[in-house]
Amino acid sequence: MEILLSLFNGILIALEPINLGLAVIGVVVGLFVGAMPGLGSVNGVAILLPFTFVIQSFTGGATSPMIFLAAIYYGAMYGGAISSITLGIPGASTAVATTFDGRPLAMKGMAHVALVAAALASFIGGTVSNVLFTAFAPLLASVALSFGNPEIFALMLLAFATFVGLGGDDIPKTLFSICFGLVLATVGFDIISGEPRLIFFDITGFSHGIRFLVLAIGVYGIGEMIWTINTSRYGSSMSKVDVSWASMIDAMKRFQEAWRGTLIGSLLGFFVGILPAAGATPGSLMSYGVTKMLSKNPKEYGKGAIDGVAAPEAANNSASTGAMLPMMTLGIPGSPTTAVLLAGMVIWGLQPGPLLFTNQPDFVWPLIGSFYVSNLVAVLVNLAFIPVFLWMLRMPFTILAPLIFVLSLVGTYAAYMDMFDVWLMVFVGVGAFFLRILDYPVAPAVLAIVLGPIAEPKLRQSLLLSDGDFSIFFTRPIAGPITVIAIILILLPLFKVIYDKIKGKPAEA
Amino acid sequence: MRRAEIVTAVLLGFFSVYLMWKSGEPPAWDPDVPRFANIGMIDGEGPGSGFWPFWLSAIMLVSCVWIGINWYRKKSPPSVSEEPFLDSYGKRTLFFVGMGLLGFLILIHIIGFYGGILVFMIYYMRFLGRHGWGITSLVSVSLVVFSFFFFDIAMRIVLPKGYLEPLFIPLYDMFL
């Protein structure tokens, strides 16, 4: 009851005209920053952090500046889906999984269905995570802390296991793709020994590693676009987009099909978001994999399943709130964006940690209230802008294609300020196009390059703890069951081949 | 397509072997360490730096062999496909789009992003898309103006400008 009263008071403060105005501005700014390829919430929050000092000088407290930054964070999470669906370029790493089904839906002339599903799933994901945050913040923070190196590695293994089926039925090509992504993630300096690894042909550009967005934009921006040009023969395959009110209402009705993905994304995304060093990108990718695995029609995924859009979108919004939890209750940021927010809190004289809720209730509850308000504002703004986003798809393909090429190149440079990455991105894109002709799935490689930098150190630290004994992943109470489930899932296609052989059915490759 | 499938699998197999070889590379500052000393457990340090990439590359190699076996047994769609890997349209598209992108990348080093965007958009819209000069100029110039104000001015992300840098200095004076 006390929590509800505090929350109610917090929402009232968040609804004060100045705070509501800041939330609206923050959401709109975040939406556009998030939609721009290469830029994500971290860019928006970091660039506008100095602006909050101006806000603080007017309002006097830390609440309004923090509400503004939280609104940018929310807006960017919604915005990432826009370019993933309409242009096929992930707006940010958190929206890569949205591209898997959002883009095929747009190609079928159903971009409005994908955009509405993304907005509504984001809203539900944000709301579920806000409720969990409000009710269980201290408890969940302690659960997250009980996840050590073996547990986090086991969770990563589970994510790979759910993705084994992502590329269709060609198991060796999927396996190749996952391992290739994981190997690419090791390029650069080994963070444990400091030794350089896999610096191909001694090109110094590889010393900083192959960055995630380079691969993602290359595959989904350049590779996808060349593929589309080759298969559509310059015919615009997205020109059937319908922007009427009736189509929007129909899209909202069709969102009912996505309840499973939305629910999985909301819960799984929140939990992965809480874990230190995980964040929204692994959360959204894992939610996509789990939703596909539990679906009755897994073959529909990657071809335009609404659930395939809803799951990652619910997850990345849910994870963005989840990542705030360890930041506020423990002082440990769960993602790069929350690290910037943490810096902001420290600059404004707040001390994040276990005592924040008791020492600074006049800051904490309005902030939590603003999560609810920003989430609502974000979904309304997003739905209102959908016709504008759809207008992009009505452009002739011979204008849209060069625009996507330009945005891919500029976005890659804007993300890392390195021309080597831009060259590499184009090279990756052309390579992905060739591999796609031969049915090599690229999505598992993208997942692997995100999870690789988290999984490898956890594996090595676990083995260091156990003196090289792999049983550490089986004997611990949390890691054990997760590892066993992951291994069963990995071996599932093999079981299927054996089962088909016994039954006398022709085995799939 | 069938030939492309096996050629690609063989090439990726060789690449996997290269990755295995490269993973076992000793650190440059310690020539006494033998190659592949880092792919197993090291006393007191746990797995070496090459442990993870070496064994993953080994799985990649096994996958390539598996793809080869599927090709031989005609179990994968590309291994039974009689379509060409790239038809004449695909080759022509790849050539013109590829040349355009290559030109764009080279131009970025000479006349910067904004000059490069302008030339690339004109090349693509006017010469590949056959749009009129009016719409081509409108879209190209608008994109340059939007990009400059969004990245350089609003987001403070300074894109390279090459030899066109002096043209932008008055704009910086005006807007920053």
C-alpha cells in the first residue's frame, strides 16, 4: 500500500506541466535519434546530458533532468524499430532482432502491421517492466547478483541453443554462422591476457575488434539492399503500403496474434536487462529465439511473423527499465546508457545504491512515475508518427535504395568515427549477399557477435575458478539446469534426424 | 549453384583452417612461446587467449566438411539447384551498385561525406534510376543539408569533409 501511495505521488509529480513537457520533448528527440542508423539511446542520452544542467538550473532538483533523460531513453527504444522495419537497417543494436521479421512484413506491404505491433509491444513491455520494477526492485537486484560467471555463461549458451534453429533446417550452415560470429567477436585484443588476436593480415584496423553495428548494418543495410535489388529487379516491392485509418485499426486488431511474443519479451527482456553487462540487445535477441522456439509455426519466423516483431520490441523496452534497476539499487549500470545516467545522477549529487530508496524518496518515486508517463507518451507519439514513417516506403525504389546505402555508410561512421569500419561494413554486406544466395543464415552470426564478448570472458573466468573443470556448469544450482536445457536444445535437431531415420522419413539436411 | 555451393564450402573450410592457425599465434613480444601454446589450459591462468577462437574455428571446419557431405549426397537446396549463382542481371546489378559504392567510399576520402553523398545520389538516381534532373537534385541536395544539420550541428558528430572543408567553416561560424 505504501508503495502504491508513493507511486501515485510520483506519477502526479511526473505529470506536472514542466515534467510532462520534458517527457514529450525527450520522447520525440529519442524517437528520431533511435530511428537514425548507428545512433541509439546512449548517443541521445550522452549528447543531451549537458543540456540537463540547464534544466536543473530552472527546476532546482535532479528529478526533472532525470525525467528528461529517461524519456530520451524510452523514445530511442521505440525509435530503433522504425528504421529496422521501414528501411531494413537496424536503428540501434537493440533493434536488430526486429529486422528479422519487421523487414519481411514491410516487403509484403504490411509495414503498418509491423510498426503498430512494435509500438504496442514496446508499450506492454515497458508497462510490465515498470510494474515489476515498482514491486520487486530490491528483491530482483539481489537475484541478479546471485548470477555469477557460470550462470551468465549458461544463459548465453541457452541463447545460442534457441538460435540453432533460426537459420532454417540447414544445421551445418547455422552452426557455421554461429561459430563464425563468435570468432569475429574475438578479433582485437584479448581483454584477459592483453594479447592481440586474429589481427587479419596485420591490418591495424582490426586491433579494435569487429564492432557489432559494422556487422549488423553491413548485413541488413548493404547486403539486404543488394539482395532486394537483385530479386525485385528494381520493382518496388513495398509500394502496396496502406496508410488509412481502417488499416491502422486492422493492424491493432492483428496485434492479438502477438500476445505470446509480447509476454515472453516483456518478462525475459526485463530479467536479462537486470543482469550486469547484458542489457537490451541480448534481451531482445534471446526473446526472439525463445518465442520462435515455443511457436507452433517456427518456420514462419524470418518471413514476416508478427510475434517476431513483438517479442524483441517488448524485450528491448522491458530490458531498458530492467537495466535501470541495478543502477538505482546497487549503483551497477546494466548497459552503456544506464552508465551515462549513473554519471548524471552522481553529478547531480545523488548516491545510487541500496540507500537511494530510503534517503531520496522525493527523487526515486517521481522518476519511477515518469517511467509510466514516458512509456505512455512514447506509444502515443509513435502511433501518431506511423503515417510519416510509412511515407518513406512509398518512395520509388531507385530513390529509397541509394538513401539506404547513404544512411548505412553515414550511420556506421557516426557510430564509431572510423573509416576502416565503413569499408569493412560494405565488405561484410557484399559477403553476406553472396552467402545468402547459398542459404547461409546470417542472423545467428549477428546474435553471436553480440553475445560473444559476454560469453567468452564468463567461460574463461568460470574455468579459471574451477581449475579447468567443465563440471562447474552442471553442478551449481542455477547454472546446472540452464546448461542441461541448452544442451538438449542444441541436440534437438540431431534427435529429430535420428527419429526420422527410425521412422523411415527422408531426413532433412 | 551446385558448383558455387562446394566452392564456397571449400573456401570457408580453408578460412577456418587459417583462423585456427591464427588463433594459436604466440604474442609478438614473447618469441619463445610456441605456436598453439595458448589454445588449452594454462596453469594458474585458465584457458589461454586462443582457446575460444581455436575450438570455434575447428567447429567451423567440421561444419564445412558437413556441408560438403550434404553437397555430395545432394541434401541441401543449392546442391541440387540448376539455377546460376548469379544471372546476367545479377552480375550487372552487382557491378553497377558495387562500383557506385566503391566510388562513394573513395570519394569520402577526397571530398568528404557530403560531397560523396551528392555524387553518389546523382549517379544512382540519374544514371541507374533514370530520374529527371529536378527530382535528383532536390533529393540529393536535401539529403546533404539534412545530414549536415543532423550530424554536424545537432548531434555534434563531425563527418569528414576532405578538400571541401573550407566551404563548411562559414556554416560552423553561423550555427555553432
